[in-house]
Amino acid sequence: MKMRSIWEIAREWGIPFRIGMTKKELVREIQRREGYSPCFGTKDACDEDQCLWRDDCLKPG
């Protein structure tokens, strides 16, 4: 997902963001607001099949 799309989602949740904020930081804050564990981009195994961020999170490399 592109940062512009993530910014739009953050705006919907009322999350303030700033230039220079990383994708991981912003997605994790969105996850917190959604009531999920802020696990985006961690090595933790994920069992959330319906997670909006799953495809980006589990990309190899």
C-alpha cells in the first residue's frame, strides 16, 4: 500500500502524522486504534487473515 493511502486511513482515524514518519510507525498506530496488536513489520507470526496490512507486512526481504 502506498503512503498516500496510509495517510488517508490515518486521517480517518484522527491520527496525526508528520513528514518523515515511517510506514511502520504509521501502520502500527492505525493497528492500535483498530484494536489490534501493533505488529506490522515484526518477525512475529501473524494469524490475522483479514488484516488490511497483511500483504505488505509479510513481503519477503
